[in-house]
Amino acid sequence: MMNSDNKFALLVIGTPLIGLIYCGIGISLMVTNETIRQHALISGAIFILVPFSIAAIIWIRASAKAYK
């Protein structure tokens, strides 16, 4: 079972690593895939909206849990 210190350490260490992996995947897709380069505006919007949506869902769930 994880205590609050372990959760915080996982958050502090895991979040930047996940961000780096996500950016690496995005850059490698942009370099290798011609379709993504041709539709840069759409693919960039999707690339930005995915982590924003995940963060919004986490924020809303935590907020709803706090008001219960």
C-alpha cells in the first residue's frame, strides 16, 4: 500500500518522465509520419488536447471527491 510520501515521490518523479516520453513520441511521429506533417494544425491540437484532457479529468475527479 502506498502512503502519501510514496504517492508524492511518484508524482514528482513520474510526471516529468511521462512528459518526456510523450514529447519524444510526438516528435518521432512528426519526423516519421508524412500525414502528421501535412496536417500540422490538427495533429498539434490533438497533441495538446490529450494531456490537457487527462489533467482536467483528474482535477474534476479530485475536486468532486473533496466536496463529498
